[in-house]
Amino acid sequence: MSEHTRETTKISDLPQKLIDEILSRVTMISLRRLRYDFKRLKDLLKDPIFIKKQIANARSTRKYHVLVVLKYRVYSMCSYINEIAMNDAPLFKRGIKLNDPYHNNLEVDLSQAFHCEGILLCTTKSNMFVVWNMFTGQSKWVEQQTQCQIDDVYALGYVYKELCHGYKILKFRDSYHKELEIYEFSSNSWRNLDAFSPEGYLKSRGVSLKGDVYWLFERINQGNEYSLLSFDFWTETLQCLCVPFQWKEGRHDTIALSAVREEHLSLLYQREATQKMEIWITNEIETTSVSWKRFLTVDFKPHPHMFSRDMSFFIDEEKKIAVCCEKDQEDRIFNKVYIVGEDEYKVSRGFGFFDYRGYNSCPTMFGYVPRLV
């Protein structure tokens, strides 16, 4: 009687290039389970080429999540919106929170948190910045150079050409946002930044894209025109770029920015006079110019509604819809979700989160790919 022997090949026996390619196609959730047992993975997580492959794979396979920040916690938006199909179960079913060890371990207020490719930058009551990876739970606490003021604006970014180098924090100070400060993680130090800042006002929340930061901006020395204000963390300069519409006087016009799969910017503009809403997507962003294409036009006349300036939104390119969220404008109790397209309009019943702490913060929504570093 012949005896058959079956040989088993371990992943460590494969060629190194093949191992790297296989791991680049494994989801972040699975990699999180492997990272403590597989030594090669620890090195790969510091490799910019591997990270870029992971991000590309997440986009192509739709391992891409929509999250919403509601004051003190982060939730998976797919728990509430069945219309946007996700391949995975919600990342954070019951919401996740961050506690401040420097202030009686109280929960950190996340309502004004800035999102940069899987990382949240938050301020705390103890006058600290905290950079928080929601997926791994890792955090870094940074003491501010100056006392935090209610009208300060801050952002997190990096030099896109050096994906794995240390992040930087940008902070605008005073009511006109003329004083700038930079914190570099590589040196763990603050410094004042002498950069030209145009006259005007920031009109939207900041959005991170490929390391740089963007805001919608109203220039008061150019006939009150809207523009796109960018900050380049490589040159550490501010630049005004064009927007795809002409400004018309409307005191309550709504404008907002969002990122599209970490590849493009999207801009929402709703006119008070007509309640018509337009959404545009960038084709290409250069140092001194930007080109746009129209993504969606929605007429709200059949269902009159004007979004507040604190709203946030996310677009699904394949379904050609926009998912918008804000606090209910009538009773200020529920956070509502609006799903709009050229041929459809739907309003959810709301998240059902009562703002029992007495704050009137609005939800912030953004696309998210888990990061292990």
C-alpha cells in the first residue's frame, strides 16, 4: 500500500514580493489581527508603497466606510443609511469615544474634530491637541503653544511626497485668522509661521486631500467673492483658487466641502433665492489652478428645504446621489439625513440622538479607510 505525503506551504515560504502583494490585498480589519504575529507586516506598515496599495485596494473593493461624528462619539453611517450598500458590517456599531487623561478622564468633545485620512485631530478642555487613530485606538497628545480660543481654526496634514513622514498641525489664531502656527511631529515643537494670509473669512469646515488642506473662503478685498483657499504643507503657503460658480448676494446661501475617496474635492452650493443645490467635483488641482465638473443638480422646490451652513455631506459617485446631514432645523433635537439625487429625494427619521448636554453641535460626516499607522 503506497503512502501519500502532502506538503504544506507556509506563507513565509513564498517569495517576498508575492507575500507583500498578498498582504496588500488583505483588508485592514484582517491585518489588525495579524500585525502582532507576523513580523514582516510591521515593516510593511511603514512602507509608503505598501500603504498606497492598501488604499487603492480599499477603493477598488469598496472597503470604504462613511462615518459620522456626533459630539462625543464616532459612528458608522451605514448603520443608518441602507441606501448606501457596504460590503462590511459597521466598524463602530455602538460608537467609539476618546477620553482625556489630562482632564479627569472626561470624554473629548469630537464635534469640531478635523479628519485627515483615517486620523482625527481634536482639541480638549485641557488646552491640548490629540491626534487619534480611531481604528487602532492609538493617540498622541500635544500641548498647544497658546491658549485655545473659540474662533481658532486648526487642521492636520503632511507632505504628500513623503507619505510616511511625520504629520503637521496648522493653527489659525485671532478672529481674522491672520496668525499662523505650525507643529511638527518630527521635532515635537511649535513655531510661528510667517505666511501671506488673504483678507477674508473661512466659510466652511476644512477638508484634507493628499496632505493639503482646503476651505471655502470669502475674499473681502475682491468684491466679496468666494474662492477655494488651500494650504500646502510642503511650501507652507496659502493659495486662493477658483470655484465653479459666480457669487450672488445671498446672506443665507449654503456652501460646504467634502473629499471624494481621498482623490478629489467636492463642493456643495445651495442658493437661498431658488433653493437649487449644485454639487461639483474637481477634475484636477494644480498649485495655482483647479478645474471642476458638475456632478449633481437638485431642485428642492417640490420639497422645500434650505440646508444650514453647518451641514456636511458625502457623495456616492456610482449611484450619483448625495447624502447630507444636519440637525433638524425645527426642533434642534434630531440629526437628520437627506438622500438626494436628480430623480429622488428622501429624508430619514433622524439618528435619534438627543443633545442632552445642552450643546447645539452639528454632525460631521466623512469617508473613511481604516489605518494601522
